[in-house]
Amino acid sequence: MIQAHRYSDAEAIGLFLDMLQNERGAARNTLNAYGHVLRLSSGELVGRLTQASPSDLRDLLKRWVSRDQIARTTAAMRLSAMRQFFAYLVSDKIRDTDPTLSLLSPQPAQRLPKTLSYDAAFTILEAAHARATADPSVANIRLMALVELLYGSGLRASELVALPRHAITPGRGYATITGKGNKDRLIPVNDRALAAIEAWSHHVAKDNRYLFPSRGALGHVTRVRLFQLIKNLALEAGIDPATVSPHVLRHAFATHLLEGGADLRVVQKLLGHADITTTQIYTHVATEHLNKAVFENHPLAKK
């Protein structure tokens, strides 16, 4: 029996998003994405999303794929949002049954994360240092600190730009990071990054909330600006900017750790992944690297 008629779609969606924000600490981008999917679904079902049957949702997914030509990855993401929505409705006794339980998620082809070779990553770091040495301006010293932390600690772009001023204590080789779901984790910070942060911190007012402040509305450097800075630095270093981004440097951090023999569980904790299956995709990249090394260098492979 479905009791969802007690709430309109708009009311139920509002309650769900409030729960995500207040109980799970969901980021604004997550709330916007889930809200978009659920309102889109409600519109397609003429305001009867909360009362939808499995066949209603199955037909909706088929329409999205066939009519709108959306990718299977997008369809899977939309279904994931609906799964969480209906699980909430059941747990909060707004609805008795979950219509998504019998639905199969569209299986996208596995896409390996883009990454960089160690040489390419090191070239980018050296370009940042060369710029700061030739012209020790505030902008160049800040860029050096940003890049060293990004590749040296594997931070998400959103975590890096909003890093509190006191997240990294001088003389201590780690940073305290508040990631997704407001979960804290400790991240080792190597000597190069610590030196870059030390040089940069002299340019940050002691009463400033953020390590990388800005005059913008957020109070700190934006992710878009970080993206632009990394692209420009890659171009200056002679590396195709299309192959480099803050997220690619995070991927490189994880991949290079695994190639060096780091334990997968350790990499999971460093990246702040809630589920180790998210981290496991990097093992495929590392395996490709090892296979290539064997096939190119082993004497029997050459024959």
C-alpha cells in the first residue's frame, strides 16, 4: 500500500533535500543535482513521482535513454538519486514500498580516470617553482602552494580552495581536511608542500578564515579559477592543457601511490572515498602501467 498521497511531490522532495543537508551534510552541488533529477522526474510523471510504480520508473528511464539520448551513465546517476529518494520515503514512513528495488541500473562502460605520468606531473610542479623563483609575486607563490598541495596530497578541488587557514600547522606534516559529508580526515603533507605553504602563508592575513582567500562572494579562490590556473601552468610547462585539470592531478596522486606499492585501503582513506570500490578503479590504471613496463622491457616479451 502506498501512502505517499499525503505529500505532494514538491513537499516530499523538499523534505528529502532537507534531510540530505541537515543529517548528511550534503554539499550544495549535490543538493542541486538531486533536486534537478527529482523535479525533472516529477514533471515527467505529472506530479505523481511519490506514487510511482516500478513500471512507471522503468518506462521513464527508457524514455530518457531513447527519446532524450542521454548517456547510460547519466541514466544510472538519475536512478541513483531516485533510489535514495524512495529509500528516504520508506524510512520516514511516507511510503510503504520502494519501487526502485526491482530496477536494474543501466551499466555504462567503465571509463578509466585520466591521469598523468610522473614526469608530466613533476614538470608541472617544476614550472610552478620556476615561475615563483623568477617572479616571487603573490600570485606565483600562491600558485606554487596550490599545485604542491593538489598533487602532493590528492585533495579535491573543492577541498583545496576552501581549506581553512589553520588546517595545516607549521612543523606538522599533515593537514586536517573536512570532506564530503562533513567527515574529517588527516592528510600527510610532504616537505615540498609544507615549504610552499610556509612561503605563501606570509601573504595571508592572520584573521583570514581561508588559506587561499579571495575578494569574491565565497571568500576563497573558486574552483573555476583553480581550473584556469592549472590549465595555464600546463601550457607554460609544454603539456597539452586538455590533458590536465585539478581532478587529473588528484588522479595522478592516487595512481602514482598505487604504482609505488601503496595499499589500496590507505589510498582510499587519503582520497576520502566512502566506498573502496570507488578507489579500485585506480588499480586498473596502475595495472596498465605495470603491464606496459613488462611488455616493453622483459626480454621474452621483446622476442
